[in-house]
Amino acid sequence: MPFLGAKRWLLLGIALAILASYFTPSFNRYYLGVVIDIGIAIILATSLNLINGHTGQFSLGHAGFMAVGGFFSAWLSLHVGETVNAFWFFPLALLAGGLVAAVVGLVVGVPSLRLRGDYLAIVTLGFGEIIRVVAQNTQAIGAASGLAGIPKLTTLGWTFGFAAITIYAITALVNSTYGRGFIAVHDDEIAAESNGIDTTRTKVTAFVTGAFFAGIAGGLYAHHKQFLSPTGFDWVKSIDIVVMVILGGMGRTGGVIAAAVLLTLMPEFLRDFSEYRMIVYSLLIILLMLLRPAGLFSFSRKRRIPS
Amino acid sequence: MDWYLQQIINGLGLGAIYALIALGYTMVYGVLRFINFAHSDVLMLGAFTAFYIAPKIEKLMGHQSVLGCILLFIVAAAVCACIGMLIERLAYRPLRNRPKLTVLITAIGVSLLIEYTAQNEKVLGSAPQPFPQLLQEHSIHLGNLIISSNDVLTLGVTIVLLAAMWFVVQKTRIGTAMRAVSYNQQAALLMGVPVNRIISFTFGLGSALAAIAGILYAIKAPSIEPLMGVQPGLRAFVAAVLGGIGNLPGAVLGGVLLGLLETFAGGIPGLSNYRDAIAFGILILILLVKPAGLLGRSAVEKV
């Protein structure tokens, strides 16, 4: 009974998030910031895992959807925010950002998911860059200088509440009858198609769902950093998320979450060696691919099938 | 009319550089079926090699001499060919039979490694440095048109290299072997083609072209920094896909087309801010209509 178990975890996660947010004022601000970064990274990595891992469609444009959600929700809270109830406004702004990102995901996904492999990777990279360039030239969101003075609405509670919902929703989706389609498309597209799965529709569903949660993560990020710059969402940011998915093992939710935590903490630990930090990071990617291509946390090659 | 001709001339100069870089992408894709993301960094290393040896060659051959310039191109190309082969040997060869995605990620890793290492203050430093003038720059006036001697140099070098490439790939033994490996690696191996050596050679050739393109780009810029390869690299990659990746004439066609389109778009006031997006916009449009690129053949998938 995977659903009951998964739901229990969801409730536990949300309860913990609410509990933690009560103690927020007594936390060290620096650690609090890092922990929120981790929560956002978990949402991003889990949502990309649905596209890259479970469905096997290699996307290099996840930061673009994050940007769409981030800019839209930040624009909402700068222009509409003061007039409405602050507590419920924030999650609604996040959802709105997520929905806009999902719509953009649909627009991007329908044409590009006809392509495969390298072509898909490069087209998604292209769309990510186009989103960035459009953001750089849109006056309403500050153009090249970015959006500043976004209210600090992201709290520990909201971040991990949404992280728990993301993990739950994606796990439940993949484990549902419909979600078997994702794994079938990942394993063998031709076989899946001949078994009556509408592969394009399945891929687009995964893409749009992933984009939705990336948009929410973008909103959390915007209201956490309080400043958004289009250059912060270039393809290097997308690659950061891809590395989390690869490091955790494609399609392994637990591993991907662990990798998101690890990769967010690593730069903080390496702060003293900041000039060598990115060199270590890139070496890590290469060594990982050479030595443990199935992910750092993969110990058996068999896919675990929940009963 | 003059405006159009002027844009065509500028666009050809830019497109020629894209074409040279795109050839490297497409050749590597032809033999290994993956995108060598580190190619754009080899280009940067080529420009830096030229930057560091230019004073020495100047001492040897005299100031702004043609022979010195040719020597500079050859040395930089040789250095980068070695770097390219080294990258292939260390990072890509151990992954030869792994999924393509693994190799793609490794290539991204290699690219990031070169970029961040080069940006370190103890290596090259991230500040832009002025690139020396290798040859005296003239402006040739044709009616109302202004043609820079650098554009003429770029076009001349590109045409010579393209001819040489065509000769190597079509007429020599090693070129035949390259085409065989690209057509069917397994069969080529069975026919006694030394596949590893051919792949190594392909990387060397592509990297040498990238080095020369890097110098030409640096002359045009005219300053260099460790991230200088990223933008032309992405454009050239788009050019390779545009023409049909794995297809050599396609890469040249794609490069020239992209150079022209970008220059025209840059000349139109409202569009110039969107220059970075134009390359990708065109790519997406082309791929939607012709997924295999302009000159590529679409493979029939067999079960």
C-alpha cells in the first residue's frame, strides 16, 4: 500500500515544517538561509528527476522554468502584495508562478518533446536561454538590472511544506497506474507506444509537472534572496540541477534528495577555498561519471518496484 | 542596398568563424555521437596560446610579419590538437561503451573544469586582456562599403582550411577511415580500421580548427578572457545542428547562415537586444520543421 505510506510521510513532512517554522526566530540566520537553500534545491532536483530520471527526457532548461515562476510571483508580490492578506497571499503567488511556469512548459514541451536525446537537450537549453534573454529585455521585471526589494516571505515552513508536497506528488504520480507510463517511456519508447501509451502526451505531462514545481521553487527562491537577476538563471544553473539528479541516480527519489542536500552544502563547506570550489565541483562531475555513472547512492542496478 | 551589402560582408566574417568551430562539433559528433561541450574551451585555449607565444614569434620573425602570423596559427593549432586528443584520451575514451548521456555530462564537466581552472588568478585570471594585433589592419573602401582586412583574413583562412578539410576527409586514407568509423564503428573495426586512433585524430583535427577560429575571433574581439569561447561555441553548436549534425557541408552552411542572420538582426534596432535568443529561436524553428537539420538525413528507427 504505497499510497498510505507515502501520505504518512507527506503529513510528517508538513508537520515537521510547521513545527520548525515556530522555532525559526531562534535560529542562526546563516544556517537558516542554507537550510532554505536546501529545501529549494530539493524541490528543483525532485521535479527535474521526474523529467530526466523517471521519464528519461534529458532537459537542460530547468532554470528557465525556475526563472518564469520566480519572476512572476515576485512581480505579483511587488504589485499586488500590499493590499491582500499576507499569510495566504504568498502560497497563492507561488502557485500562480508555478502555473505560469507550467504553461510555459507546455508551450516549450509540445514542440520540443518530439525530438530525442541530444537534440532535446539542446532545444531545452535554447529555450532556457531564450527565457533568460526575454527576461533581460522586459522592463516590467527590471530588465537587465533585475528585480530588487522583493519582500522576504519565504520561511522554513513554506519551503519544506512545498518540498514535502513536491516529493509526495511526484512519487504518487510515478507510482500511479498513469505514472507507469513515464517509466515505460524511459525504458523503451517504441515498446511503450506499441502497448498503447501516448508517448508524446506522457512526456509533455512529465515536462509540465516538472516545470510547475520548478516555478514554485523559483518563487521561493525569489522571496528568499529578495533579489532576482536574469543572469542567475543561465544554463549553468540548469546544469547544477542536472548534476544533482545524476549524482543521486536518475529516477531514485531518495538519492536525488540526498544529492540536493549534499551539493547545496558542499559550496558552504568549501567557502574557505572559494577560488578552488568550482574546480573541485567540475572534477567531481567528471570523476563521478567515470567511476559511478549510475549515481553516488546507487547500490543495486535493479529498479525497485513498490508492491 | 549598401547597408545590406555591408551587413552581408560583416555577417560572412562572423559566419566563417562559426563554420570553423561548427566543423569541430560536427566531426566529433560524426564519430562518437555526442556533443563535445569542451570544444568551446579548446577555442579559448587556442586564443590564449596565441596570446602567450605572439611576443616570442614577434621577436623571432619581426613585427606583424605574414610568416610570423602563419607560424602562430600553426603552433596554436598544434598545441590545441594535443589538448583535444588529451581530453579525449583521459575523459571520453574510458566511457566509450557507456550511455551517451554519461558522456554528455562528462563533456559538460570537462568544459566547466577548463573554464574554472582558467579563471583562477594563478592560471589565466578572469580579467579580459587585450589581444595583440597580429597584422596591420587596413580598411578597404569599395564605393560606400568598408571591408576590414581582418574580415578578408578570416574569410581567406576559412576557405583554405575548408578546402584542406575537404581534401583530408574525401581524398586521404585517414579521411576514408574517419568516414567509415562515422558510418558504422563496429564494421569499421572489423575491417581493420584502428578506431581509437581515428577518433583521436578527429579530436585533434577539430581542436586545431577550433584554435584557429579562436585566434580569428580574438582578432575581431579584440580582447580575450577565459569565458570567451562560451558564446561563439554555443552559436557554432547551433550552426552544426542547423546544418544537420554529423554533416560537414551542413556545418559550414549553418555557420554562414547563422553569422548572416545574427548580423542582420544586430543591425535592426529593436532586435539587437535579442541577439542571444535569435540563434536558438532559429534552431528551434528549423528542428521543428526538419528535425535532422537542413542537410541531415533523418535516420529510420528500426525495432
